[in-house]
Amino acid sequence: MTDPIPTRKRKPMAVASDAATEWAFAFGWSIVRRLPARAAYATFDRAADVIWRKRGEGVLQFERNQARVHPEASAAELREISRLGMRSYLRYWCDAFRLPTWSHEQILNTQDLEDKHLMDEAVAAGRGAIMVVTHSGNWDHAAAWGCLRYGGLTTVVERLKPEGLYRRFLAFRESLGMEIIPTGEPDIIRELAQRLKEGRLVPLMGDRDIGRNGVVVELFGEPASLPAGPALLALLTGAPLLPVCLWFDGPMSTGRVYPAVAVPTSGTRDEQIHAITQGVARAFEAGIRDHSVDWHMMQPVWIADLDPARRRAE
């Protein structure tokens, strides 16, 4: 993996902001893991309530997203959903800071997935599987559980800024047994296809079109853009594509593995990719609707919420 070559100098304020962000996360990693569990989670609940009351753009977008999931909800009900959603999101971060101190037994005993036999069968057959996951519950906990249960996994992650923060996350996730391929690397699809042919699990986030070149499908009755990569991998490799939704259930991190999405055998490649991605969206609808406070989506997903230039491009 090579570092990106800078094309221009960054402004001093941006550099200072990056340094502050990295320091805050380093502080969290070093301090939060040492606090008693009750004190740590209570602190993060209070921080979540402060974020919620400030009603920043992330909270407002979260409520816009939730309005699509719960069109019958009143403004007051959406506000309560967003309050609980911010607490769920900050619980994820508290877990992430504390996870490096957890024993293998604690990781395995506090995470499970309904219908995990679908993953077991794919691995046992030597085919590997593409796990298409929502930004919900605790992805890092589920991935650590998957590494321990299946002997590792390969995934793609977005390069965070600042670079120092990205490297901390990279080292943490690799220490759990994950093979990480950063976004923007050449031949990502080819590398993932090879891992699938080796019988490896490849979990990919599937509810946010980071690259802005995704597939427009219907999600909760409106056009939304989801990434095309999982569907393309399924077509290229024949590996089963299993949607996964995650959520919290009391002290447990849990979720469900949905049956493999059908891969059409006719039509153009674009038509096949669209059909597969629409199948993923249908599975996501079920999981998100039932556990929406744990869907940590604070970015635009639906075309109507995207900037005008991108709406014209779509």
C-alpha cells in the first residue's frame, strides 16, 4: 500500500483540525478503554445527547433518512428516534475504543448473527461469500467475531482523514485478523475476486455510495444510490451475495444474515447489476425498518437529498 502523493499544500487550519481530530481519537483509545464500563458508556450517552440537542447537519440528515423509513412518524417521534440513534452511534464508538481490550471469549460471547449457517455453509463449501452490510450496530465487533469464527476476512475501507487516524484504524482492524484494502487502490475488484476464489469471506458496506458511481434502486419507495461493487463481484465470481443487517440487543451486538440474492442469468450486465442491487435493497429494508435507531446513516442516501449537480448526473 502506498501513500497518496500530495498535489497541493493543505491550509494551516485544515492541518490543525486534522491534528486535533487525531489527538481526540488517540485520547479516546488510551483513556476510554481504562474507564469502568458503566462510566464509559454513561459518558458517551451524555455526549450523544449533546450532539442531538445541537441539531447539526448529521442529526438533521439522520432524521431525513428516518422519515423515509417511518413515513407515518410524527416530528416528535422522529426526534425521539434520532435521540436514540445518536446514543446508538456513540455506543458504537465507545465499543470501538474498548474492543482492543476485550478477550476472544468476550468478543465471541457478546456478538451473534441470526441465520449464520448461511455463512457457515458458504465457507464450508470453499466458495467464500460476499457479505453486504449496512452501516449499523457495531461493524467492528461483528468483523472481529467473524475473524475469530472463520479465520479472518478481507474488506475495503474508506481512507479516513487525517492520515494518522486512518493508520490507527488500519492497525486496529488488522490486529483483529482483517485484511484491509483501502478505497482508491487499483484492481480492488480483481483482488477481492481472488480472495473469494480462495474461499474467504468478503464483507462490504452496501448502503452508501461513497464512490458516487453506484446503482439507482428503489429503497423505501424512493430512488436511492447504492454501490455496484458487490453485485459486480457476485457476477464475476459466482460467490453467494448475502445481505447483513446489524443492531444492538441489550448488551449484545447482533444482526441477521439474509438469504443469498438471486443472480439473473439473462439481460445485459448493467441490468443484472441493477437487479442484484435491488435485491440487496429489499433485504436492507427489512432489517433497517425493524432496527432503525441502530442504522447510523447520517449522510444522504436518496437521490432527492443529493446536491443538484449530482441529481442531474443521475
